[in-house]
Amino acid sequence: MPGTDPPRLLQVTIDCADPDRLAGFWSALLGVEVLGRQHQYVHLAAQPGRGVGLAFQEVADPRAGKNRVHLDFLVDDLEAATAHAVELGATKLEPHTMDGHHWWVVADPEGNELCLIQPARG
């Protein structure tokens, strides 16, 4: 678009049944604070210098089927990061390996899938 800046990603909003519970899970997982609730939304701070914020929107509709969008996170120690996510309430779904990269697909407490990825060494 000539003369205008392209859109900038502000945050990722996840629809859910219990935004306070999910915000607590994701806050602990990502090491960021819960900024607060505004109407049906609960907002998290963005990781300093690392990305965009997350928000959780309370919706009445139950989740149905596989996520059409999921979040990927780089980790230094895949087993430790996966264990930490499980301690916080995540469910391990399946491990993957491709071209030296290893990752776990896990689900948050409401079943939203995410990937914890350890890049190839070297």
C-alpha cells in the first residue's frame, strides 16, 4: 500500500472458555505477567524484545476440531521445556524430528496446540 505502513502484528488472541485460567498457564510458561482483564479479555505482557503479546477471549462456543493456527516456541532444552509445560497443565501430544530439529506438540489446559522446538545443533 503506497504511502502507508503495512499492518504490524499486535497480539495473538486465543478464544477460550476460561481466560483467567489460560492466562495463568501461559503467563507461567512464558515468564511474563498478566496485565489484567478488560471485559471478556485477559492480556499478557509481551516477552521483552521477543515478540507480541497474547490475549485470551472468553467465548461461549466450545473448541471443536484441530487448531487452524498454532504457536511455535524455540527452546534451548526440549525435555526441560516440555516437562515444565506439563507441570503447568499441558498435555504431551506427539514428538517430531525433521532435519535435525526436534519438537513436541503439546496442548494447553483447554486443548489449544503449540509446538516447543529445539533447533538443530551446529
